[in-house]
Amino acid sequence: MRRSLPFELLRYAMILLIIAISLVPTLWMLSMAFKPIAEWSASGAALTWWPENPTLDNFRFIFGQSSSELIVSLERTAARPIMASLLAAIVGTLIAMTAGTAAAYGLSRFGKGNNLPLALIQLRLFPPMAVMIPLMIMWSFLGLIDNWFGLAVVYGIVTLPFAFWLMKTFFDDMPREIEDAALVEGCTRLRVFAVITLPMMRPALASSALFVFIMNWSDYLIALLLTTRDWVTIPVYMTSLSSSMTGQLYGAKAALGLIAAIPPVILGIAIQKHLVRGLTFGALKE
Amino acid sequence: MTQIALSNLGKKFGSFTALAQMNLTIGDGEFVALLGPSGCGKSTTMNMIAGMVDPTEGDIRFDDRSILDVPMSRRGVGFVFQNYAIFTHMSVRENLAYGLRAQGVSASERNRRVNAMADLLQLTPMLDRRAAGLSVNILQRLAIGRSAVVEPAIFLLDEPLSNVDAAFRSVMRSELKALQRQFSQTLVYVTHDQLEAMTMADRIAVMDHGKLLQVGTPLEIYNNPQDVFVARFIGSPGMNILEGTIASSDEGKLVDLASAGRSAPLALSDRAASQGLPEKVLFGFRPEQVNPDPNGIMALPVNFVERIGARTILHLGGDGIEAKAVLDNQIAMPSIGDILRFSIDPKMVRLFDPVSGIAIGGDI
């Protein structure tokens, strides 16, 4: 279909507008992260898009090397929150993916009735706050408050329904003949799962894991409630980047935000080819 | 080398009967084709032999030993799927070696057999390529090779050629037959393509709606269909079936075919004669048996002329009657609207009961 020129112009104008609106905050963060205090704390006409004296001061600051210009000193550096975020998100993703994949395979291949899959997704119908307070009490009894492992377990539970549903869809789509072919050749079910099913599911596993990881990585609420000091995560730590003298430390926040954006981007690039395959999954001619 | 015996085999999915009362014995080293339209129960039968589906009644025996309790991984059958079921994350070599590895065959023996099979199926050049990018034709060869390499006593093929292109299909037909001769396995072949069944099978089992209608050699099935469905299904085009009424003449009984005229006096077998004929019959004759004859006592208008190269198919009919004639191109071809007068050799006429659809008198 051939569209008229005005229509095409309008279309591209709209696309550019939407891209601009969604990119401005990200680009602003990028610019802020490299601005010295005088520039990021300026106001009005003194605010510029491009840092006039680019500096790594903000990064040095959050890692504890206080520069002369920043008169506040931090109670703790960003190193530990970054580690807390990584540990909790990665272990949480592993828990959700392991349990979710196993449950999805079982229900996809041997499940009878439809209640269990629905019940699992209902975990997500609760408002998180409704369960978080009782959970906090349970966790404090177990000594899991302010502990990366306690956080990871909650992350695993919270994202399990997503891992389960994503994987179940992929397992449902996988032709059963492939497994039957392997079984008929004399393999046990467990071996077929390990040697045939899982390797063929690699694209599905990769895209589900990325999805679950991003959910865990970007969590603020759960970490806010379950961590207090030693194991706060990046989003929680970020709120502490302010001082009574200078107010919000926007430069430091921008620098931390930039760091926080790195793992999902790297993961996304690493599994890019799987992401496409994950969507067009299907080993056979139907 | 194994004989397969199905006795009173049946499968119900809920209230739907996929297969009922199937009795069939497949001899050691025999090539049997299960032939029928989609949904006739042929794949269900095959899946029960392989152990992927449990029957709801009846028994399956390999060499007089019931195997209903034997899990599919220990039945020792090879199975080729319609959609190949190739392990796309492995190379061609790994695919071929898979079954041998599962059986714990030593590495050197494994190599030898994989190479021999690759040679036989012309897969050697792509042995170390990943299976993911291969063409449909190669995938199907690979699927056959992967099952054949373990040399199963029973080889089951479920419509293996229905996705490959026509030229390759004819190549594979002869290769499959050669492969089976070489290994002389007991082979069950599910297909809806009668050409495959006719060209490869020792015996054909024709099925429809979960019932086994007739078992016989390709020629038996073609010449003496026991059922009006088999008559229509086998042959391309299938047998013409016209409704008729038995009438008498000086030369004996014949069939009145209403507007199509009357048949020549019937050449009834002793059995049909002694059985007696119902008043109404279905009058069957092969399109190839239509014999243009200016003095023929049968006549039908020509509706459509279909040229297929060496031969021409005439679509005949009118007044609710439909028939086809296959003629050699050498003869003068009538054109649309002409009346074709023809005769049928009485020996080539097959009669069926209009109610039960069963052939009258067996071989006439």
C-alpha cells in the first residue's frame, strides 16, 4: 500500500516526537552524570544540555572519593548497594527460573486441568503491600531482614509466576514429537529433558531470564521494606543521596542511575540473538 | 525381526472413537501401509504400536508377547515423524548418533554406523553442519537415518513424505523401499497418499473413521475392493459408483442405470449368483475401464475435459450421476457437451450393496 506524502511526514513526526519524549530523561541523566556540581545544581538559563566542564567527580563521589567541591560526605559508598542489587537480582532470577521452568515443564507435559496455572498467576493479583507487611514479620522472625538472601528469596517468589507462565507458553509450543522421538530411541524422560528439551529451550530460557532479571533489578518497594542498612539495593540507596546543605545530589544520582542501567543493557545485548529466536521459536515445520 | 499382532485394538478419546476393533497381523519383515484419509485412525494405531498412546481396549503383541506394559523407550521401535522431530541444536552427526548413544553403543562402532548411514542417505557432506539450517528434504532423510541407524526390528513411519516436494518424494519412495529390503525390518507406513502405499507396500490396510476396511496386496485392493469406500478411495481418480436397479434380460441379469443407460449382462460369480442380488445395487467400474464405443449401451454427457499429459480425464455426468473416464490421447476426444457412448467389460464391473457398502459376491 502506498501512503500519501503528508501522511508519511505526519507519521515520522509522531514517531520522532515519541522517541524524543522517552529519550529526554535518559539523555538528561547521561549529561548530568558528567557535570560538576556547579553545573548540575544550576537553575534557569545556566542549565545546559552539554556538560561544559565534563568530570567524573560524581562517580568518584558515590564510590567514596570525596572531591573538594562536594562538601558533603557519604555515610557509605555505592559499592555495597551495587553488590546487594546484583546478588539479590541474580539469585532471585535463578530461583524463579529454576522453579518456574520445572513447574512449567511438569504442567505443560503432565498437567491435568487448568486450575494450577491460574492459581499461580493469582499470586500477582494481590496488591504487593497487602502481603508485604506480614512478610516483613515472617522475615524478621527468620532473621532475613536486611539480608541479601532474604531479598533474593522474595524476588524469586514474586517473579515465579512470570517465569512459570513464560516458560509454560514455550513448552506448550514445543512440538511433543521431538521428545517422543528421543524417548522412542531409548532415553529416559529425565535425560530427554536435560539433553534435548533444555538445550532446545535456550532462546526461551534466555528471554524469560532477562525479563525476570529486569523485574528484580528494578524493584524498589520490596527492597525498601526488607532492607535497612547493610544490604540496601541501588534504588533504595539512591534516595539517600541527598544532604541537608545541598538538597538532592542530582549529579550523584545520575551517575548511579547510569551504572544501574548497565547490567540490563549488557544482558540484553548478550542474548539479543536468542531474544529474536525466542519470539519465533519453533524447531519444526508444522 | 518381529511380527506385530493387533487384536481388537481400540482407542477412545472421551466419547470419540478414534479406532475400533482393529485386527491386523503384520508379518516379520513385511512392509504394510496404513492408508486412509485424515482422521481415519491410522496415526492413532501407529502411536499405540510405538507406545505414545495407550489403547483403551485390545492388545498389541510383538512376537506373541504383549507389549502394553512396556514403556516406549524399551519397545525397540524406530519412529519417523511427519514433521521430522530433528534435534535442531545438534549437528547432523549428533542427530544420527543419538539413538546409538542412548543404547550405549561404543564410540568406534557408533562412528562406523553413523558414517555408513550417512553414506547410504547421502548425508556425508553435511555431517558436521548444524541441523537447524538444513532443507526440508535433507531433514527428512536425516529423520529416517536417525531412526534406521539403530536398526530397529520394527520401523514405524508416520507420513514421512508429506512435507517434501514432489520430485524428492518419488526419489524417497524408491530409497525407502531399498532401505527396507536391506535391513528387512517389519515396517509400518502411515500415509494418506495411495501412490506411496501402492508403490512401496507389500500389503495395504485401508482405514476410514476408525475402522479397518480391507487388508490386501496393492493389486487386490485395486482390483477387488471389499467396500465402496475403498473402491472410491483407491485409484486416481477412484472407482465410479453409479446407483442402479437390477433388471432381467434374455441374456441374464443386468443393471439399469437410469439416464446412463443399462449395463451389459453381468458376469456374476457363482457366489454372487447363489447369494442372490438385492433389488438396488451400486454399480462400480474403474475410469480406466471406460471403453468408448459408438454402439455402447451406456451414455453420459461430457462436462469437462482434463488433460494430464499422456492421458485425458473426462468428467461425465448429468441428472445426479457423476462418473469419470480415463482415456488414451490417441483416440478422437469428444468435446464438452458431447454424449460419450461407451461400454464396460462385464468382468470389470464391481457391485456393492447400497446400504452396507460391502462388495456383493466378493470377487465377481
